Amino acid sequence: MVSFLASATSAPGDDDYRGLVPVALVPDDYLQRLIDLGRRAGLDAVGIAPAAPFARARAAIEERTRTGMHGGMAFTFKNPARSTDPGASVRDACAVVVGARNYLLAEPDEPAVPSGRVARYAWVDHYAPLRAALWTVAGQLRADGWRAVVFADDNSLVDREAAWLAGIGWFGKNANLLVPGGGSWFVLGAVVTDAPLQSTDAPQADGCGTCRRCIDGCPTGAIVAPGVVDANRCLAWLLQKPGVFARHQRVALGARIYGCDDCQEVCPPNHRSERQASPPPAPPEATAWVDLVDLLDADDATILARHGRWYVADRDPRWVRRNALIALANTSSPDDERAAAVIGRYLLTADGMLRAHALWAARRLGRADLAALVACDQDPDVADERDAPSPPVVDAAHASTRRTSCRR
């Protein structure tokens, strides 16, 4: 890569990058040229934030952990001293180049068979082109003699806080970052560098005003205050969390098997952005819906091969199967023998946790004949499920409405 700085020399390795070009030799247009480079590489928005510790984000993470609202989530909660300090990952960090890439695609047709709903960001791999664009920027910085490291979907950096500090957008009441004119349909990433880059803009002012549609539209009431999400109620996290799925949230889960977009689908800035520019069609490989019986019939290797980009705790497909059993019961009719057959098979599986969720599915469909298969099962999870109140039986007249959505 050709250097933007005529006097720069390339360093041989990460440990040797020491900002070889004096600050005084960084041209006035250097920052704009980096931003333009990022846009040409595929970023829809680029901004620069200072690499000082994110004190506001750290205080929020520690408060959520103290009150238990992290729900056992690790990711950036695991080590806030690191995830809120760019300098903890890159020695002598001076700046964070933040990039946002839009992932909104047109809605594919809903399948005719009971199918699980996937959050939009996971239909295709949007992080691969995001990382490629960020590495283009990082490569230029390295060619000019600076350290530069890319972080995207990485627990080492709270990327939404970096994006807010870079002036890319404001925090919505659902805690997502909203980009002016584009809404919240963006994946975020960053390049942390020791290059002495000036911040591009002050943080964006709040653009939500009195609107509270995301708060009211959350199916489980997980947004407990503006900007505060209780992970114990957030379906997107509960789908990733290992263990028995919270019984009182299963009906609300609807068709979802990975992620939840409800708080984004009701958001007026997202509606405006879609009206201003129609989203491109989803490519053939997009996975917006998953045939639930087909998923439950697949072996472990097939599930991971098809859905390995998803976060699956411990890479264990049983959590995907757990989610699919709940969604199947929520989206099938009591007389759907294809669904009943697969639930019956799971009632006889060796995994007690999955038998318990299959029992819930059988009761949700009003299939006492299937539930009887585990009438004497002494597994603790199955016994707890058997002793719990029965869920409301799914309404056969509405079983075809598989997409749980608040889009208005």
C-alpha cells in the first residue's frame, strides 16, 4: 500500500510500530483521506474518537453487573477495564477510527412451513465486509508507520460507545446507536491506532425526543428505562444464554430462534430511512427464516455448518435445538403431524434439558398424547416442567402468523 505520508517508513511488526511519523508531519488532509478510504472500502459512516478510557460506558457496565441486569452476559461485561479502554488493547493508543456498515436488506418471503425467525444482522455475514473495510484503513495507517488494530464484534471494545464518541450517531432508548438519516441497521467496528488523529465531531445530540415506541414495542418489557436494557428479559440474549429457557418468556419468543428486531422495527428513524431508499434484495444465501422441523432433524455437524456464524454457547447445538422446539410450538397447529412427530422424537431423546422443552412444546400444542411419553420421567428438568402450569394452548386459527413483529 502506498503511504499517505511521503516521509513514513513501514515498521516490520506490531511490536515495533511506534508512530514513526512526527505529529507535525501529518498533513492537514490526512484525516479526510482516511475517511474517504474507509468509505470507498464499503463503510457507510466513518468517524474518529479519542482513545481515552470510556468512563461513561464503564460506569454503566459496572452498574448493570451490580444490579444483575447483565443477565450473566459476558462479552464486554466480562472485563470492563479492558473493553472500555482502547489503550488496554493497543499500546500508546491515541485515536479510534470507527466504521459503520448498513446491513438492511429487503424482506424475503415467509416460508409456508413453520419457520424460525432470524434477526436481520445475521441473515448473511455482514461482519466480513466490515472487517475488510476496517483493515483497509488499518493497512494505510500501518503503511504510514502507525500501530493499527481492527476490532469488530469483539469483546475487547464497546463499539457503540466508540461510535457515539466519534459522532457517528446517538443512543436510542433501546440502547442501539442511530445514525442520522440511516437509523440503527448498522454493524459497527473500529481501528484503534497510536496515530495522533483529531476527533471528527462531538457526540450526536439525542434524536429520539419524547418517542418511546421501542420501550412500548418490546415484547417482554426489557427496556426498563431510556437506554437501559435488562438482559434477563431481552429475547436476543435469552436465545444465546445456555440453560433452561425462562419459562415465562417462551410464549413471547414467538418464532424467533436467533436475535430480536422488534425495538428496531418500530423505530421511526428506521422507517424514514427505508422510505427514502429501498433496501437491496436479500441474496439467495440469506437466512431470514429456518425450517424448524428440518433444523431439529439435522445432526450437530450440519447445524454448526449452516449456522456457525451465530453465537452458540460452547458451540453446542443443543441450545439451537432448545430454541427451535419453543419456536416450533409457537408457530405450529395442534394438528400439524410433521411438528408432532419431531416433538415426539425429542421427548425420547437422551438429553433431559431437550426432553423438558419438548414437553413444553407438546403442552403448548395441547398434545396430551405426546406429553404422556414422559409421564414417569424422573429427570429434574423434565419433572420441573411437568409440575409447572401448562402454557396456553396455541391458537390454531393464528398459527400461520409466524412472524412476531411490531412493525408499523
